[in-house]
Amino acid sequence: MIRHKPFGSGHPYVADTDQRSPSHPVAGEPVILGVRTSPELTDVICELEVTRRSGAVTQLTETLQRVPAASRGQVIDGGHLASAQAKLARSASGWQVTLAPAEPQTTYKYRFTAQTRNGGTEKTRWFNYSAATWAPASQALKIIGPDRVIADSVEVLHDGVRPLRVRFALPLALNERVTGFGERFDALDHRGTKLDAVVFEQYKSQGANRKTYLPMPFAHVVGGDGWGFHVETSRRTWYDIGASDEHRLVIEAEVGPEPLNGDTLLNLRFFEGTPTTVLKSFLSVAGSAKELPAWVFKLWASGNEWNTQSEVMRQMDLHRETGIPVGSVVIEAWSDESTFTAFRDAEYEPNRDGSPHRLGDFTFPDHGAWPDPKAMVDSLHSRDIRVVLWQIPLIKMRPHPHGQARFDAEAAVREGRLIREEAPDGSLRPYRNRGWWFPLSLMPDLTDPEAARWWTEKRRYLVEEIGIDGFKTDGGEHAWGEELQYLNGMRGDEGNNLFPVAYAKAYGDLLESAGKAPVTFSRAGFTGSQAHGAFWAGDENSTWDAFRWSLFAGLSASASGVLYWGWDFAGFSGDVPTSELYLRSAAAAVFVPIMQYHSEFNHHRKPSRDRTPWNIQDRTGDETVIPVFRELVELRERLVPYLAEQARRAIDTGAPLMRPLYFDHIEDQEVWKHPLQWMLGEDLLVSPVVDEGVRSWTAYLPGGNWVDAWTGEIYAGQRTVEVPAPLNRVPVFVRAEAWDEMKDIFTPTA
């Protein structure tokens, strides 16, 4: 076996051993060509034919050198969930050669030959590329709104066959700060940095790695005239935000092979005004949130080891016994882990045509993991607890599927429901997942209405007959590769970022068609996700750094129009947090739109790593955890009517429910020194304690008069104040004008 994939796996940050890097070479830059071979192949060479503009042809032979075989983030990304593909890669030999810098207006044709140990040879097919060059192209960019593009800065990267990218610059005044860009974990103000916008599953440490599940090519520019912009594309974009030149914001964007209109390759929309005005204008184009029912503001409880009916009910009973209110339970490990439509241990006759089942088709054995799912849901509903089920947008193919999973896969292929990819011979075949989870799975094209309907109809009985209230639409990041083909003709470079938007929409449509609110809970998204359900910040460890990173994520997501947002407070992975981190994080979560705890699967090893308050109390030996947590959740319960009212106002006005202070205090430079403070609605200023070992906290109060929610003390604004911060409180201040209305929510404790 000898294999070369010019575009690699599609990993946006890591070049695979067997790819061309860069996949679209640029004149003046070296090009790395690589292959993988089976162990019996040796002495790999590259035959290279170089054709210049003059017509002159040069033929070369380059010898490849052995290199470690790396793929799909192996080593670099830590092998999330023990990537099976990375394991397989270790048994293959990697070979690479670095060519001299590509020449402009030159075409390169190449193939690889490897020797076998018995004297034979194996060859690849021929591949080719043209070296791309940048050239001025002022007509390539269409401006919508006031034109802020620096004159003569627009350029196009063209390889002689098609345009590849557009690049241009916007002016930055020295007092302007740049925020937004979707969910960002490292900072609120990105001035002086570089970043990109592409959907990616960064497993933990998102703030350190500066990668995100939920990017958007949208930003606010705050501090000068007040403006913002949206690069109207679903393709990947890059931003140099005053890092190379402090006076310029340089934007680079992938473009399609054909103009949008005339010579236009890319639309750029500008917005003017306050952050709220800018965001409202953006949402009028991208789509704004739909109001969700008030129960989403109650506590969400979850644990990946709650994988039986008895365990779910035991945990909910413990909530009742400890007096800790809970509004919804998210059940992750409920399904057969094959179809993701049938409860584990359910008995039924598979439908060979891949058609949906109804509840009456299933028998639930008394000895099974879920002896009566409907009775469980009915019981939880009687306690005013909603039920959310976990999903994944894949058809598992490893191990080889059988039963309903096999028939679903066959139907998806037969009926053309899948995203496809190019085979080595140039034909199209079903795309096989290149991401970390469930490698080689098939992926339904949920951007296609009929494929989405086919997929979600299999889940209809869960909603209409069992009574499920929502879906955790996890794992929307599995579409990798610019060469993928969607059913509507989109290629991967255009469609991959849109997949998670369509994924949440498909499940929301199912819920609405069954008369329920479209409650989905996603971690991946892009422009347009604002209109589809709720979001959480993804996978993280239980550390103070992760706590702070998550709050940055929430504030930047909110500034980009994501209304219903939360995170796994105190982290979900690794060993349990300290009691202090758990309670500080829970106290902050009281004042974000979604309050939820969750824990990763740990193979049921002891001691438990559940993030329930009783397990944290047991593991840490801190007897204050349950009573303090109860007090915090009771406070959250009293906040629910306020949150529901303020969510409606946020949808009407565009001002985020959880909003950074610069939204309301544009001219106040001090707010940037306290980036992890926010307004929750119109009346509450929240200043969470995000450092370990402190019992007092310094908060900044912007202009106006403020009342300490816990003591009733009145403070004039535009000052810092130091206030007591016991573990059962997060410093919160109420606008003085709203104090009479809000004071009953905050019941002081002894």
C-alpha cells in the first residue's frame, strides 16, 4: 500500500504525514509532499514534472525520507478518545520530501513510486497543483454598509485555475478594542492577537490552545465610532487583529471557485453604532434566538455514568432527599450505542428498510437497563423534571454494524442520505468520519431537509410517545475536509461549518413538529446557530484556569448573539474538583443562562467522579458542600422569573442576557480591566470569584448607583469596592432603581 492524500484528513491545524502541505501551495513557499506505505515497501521516490508559463518542462526525481507517521492530531491533540485511526497510523511508514519554494505561474505534476522487498514496485496515480500568487483585486470584495476597507488593500490568491482566498485590511484606531468572533475561551478583547474561525473539537484546554467549537466571522469594534463587521461566508477565515500592524485588522477568507456576482468573491457587511445596535443588526441577518420555556433556567443535572433507569432515578431521588431542586436531567448513556434511537437492552424486530419504529415495537425486559422508559419519564415529569437525551450525528461502522444499525447504514447509502467524499479514483463514496469519536462512521447530511427528516423521524417516538423534552446535540464537529460533497452541491470548505447549525435545527424542527419547544443543547455551531436552542462550552478539566476560560467563552458567545449558554461548572473531566472550586463555580453558574453540572465516563471505577454535590462532599470531606449548594440552587430558583423576562427582552432588543460590561458602558475604559464581570439582564451586575483561597473580592462598579445584593449597602459607581465573598455568595450588585423589585430574590443568610 502506498497512499497520498493531497488535502490530508482535513484537520485544520495539523498536516498529516501523507498529505501535501500546504494543500494549496503559494509561490515562494516550500512544499512538503508525503505518503504512507505498508511496512513491506521501501525506497520511495517522487517523479516530478514542472511546467512553466513559457512552456518549458523540467522532469525531476526526488527521494523521500522516512518520518514518524502522524495523523489527525495524534500526539499534538492528545489522542482524544484513543483515536483508532491514529493507532492504525503507527503501523504504517511515513515518508516525506520538502520541495524548493514553488514558482509563480508554474504547474507541478507528480506521483510516487515505492520499491517492494522482492524487487517490484507500487505507484500512485498522478497529482498536480499550480503555485498560487497574490494580486490586487479591488472588485473581489462587495461592501454592504459604510465602507471601512483600507483603499488598495484587497488582494486575491489565485493559482491560475481558480481563486483561493481574499485578503483585505480594516483600520484600527489605538483606542479601539475588538471582541466577539463567536465563543472564545482566552480573552474578551482580541486586539494584538491572531485567530481563525473554523469549527473544531478542541478536547479540553480550549483557552490555552485558542481553538473553539463555535466560531463566527463576526466582531465588535468598541471604543471609537462604534462599529462591527460580518464576513458573510461559511468558509474558514483568519484575523490579524493589530498583531503585525497595530493600525490594521487584516482579514483573510477562503472563497469558492466561482464569483458570487460579477467579479465579487466575498461579501463584507459593516454595522454602525453601540454594541447592542451592532449585535441587533447582525442578528437581523444571521437569525436571533427563539424563546425557550422557563424550565431551561432551572438546574440541569447529568452524569455519563447514569446509564440505567435505576441510577437516573436514584440520582433524582437524592436531589429530592437533599432538598436541592432540579429542573432537567440529561441522560447521555441511554441508547444501545449503535443506533442512538433504541434504549439499551430493548427487544424489537429491526426494520430492514431503515424505517422508524414506534414505542409499541419495543419490549423492555425487567432485567434490562431501562425496564420502562416511559414510566420513568412520566415519573420525572410528575416531579417537574424535564428529560433530555444525548445524540451523535453518525452511523457507527466499527465494530461492523448488525441489526437495525446495519439496515440504517444500508438505507442511508441506498437512498443517498449521506455526506460523500472523493475516492482515490475520483468517484464519490460515503464520507467516513475522520474525527476522534467513532472513526470511520457514516455521516448523514443534515443540511439536506429530506436527509434530516429521514434521520429525525427515527427519534419521533422518543418525543411523541415517551415524552422526551429535548436533545443534547453533541459532536457537530465531525465533517473534515474541503473535498467533502453535500447533497445540495456544497463542498466541505463551504458546508462543514454549517453542519452543526443544521444539526441543531433538524432536532429543533422535530421537537416543534411534535408540539414541544425546540430545546437542543449543542457545543458546536457557527453563524446562524443563535436561532437554534441552547449551548454549552464543551469538554474541560476541573481547574481554576478552565473556570476562567469558560467564563470568557460565555461572554464572547453572548456578545455574538448566543442567548442560552452554560458550561459544565467546575469541569467534567478528570478527578473531582476541590470543594472550593466546585462551590465558586456553581455560585457563578447561578448567574449564567444555563446552570448545569456533568461528569465524564470513568468506567464505573471507584471512587466516583460524579459532579453531584453529594459526591463532591463525600470525596472532599467538606460537609458544607450540600447545604451551600442547596442555598445556591434555591437562589437560582428565585431568579427564574427574572431570567425568563430578561430573555424575552434580550430577543427583542438584541442586548445579550449575559453581557459584557462594555455593552452598557462603552466609554468606560475600566471595564476592560475586569473582563470577567457581566450584566445579567438589565439589573444585575455579577463579579464572580475566580481565584483560589480568597474570602473577599474586588469588584468594579461602572456609572450609576448600585446596591450590594447581600447587604443592601448602596455604592456610587465608577469605583472599585472590596466586599466579603464567602463560599455561598458571588458578589452581585443591583441597579439602585431596581432594588425594591429585586431585593426579595436575595435572602441574606446568617
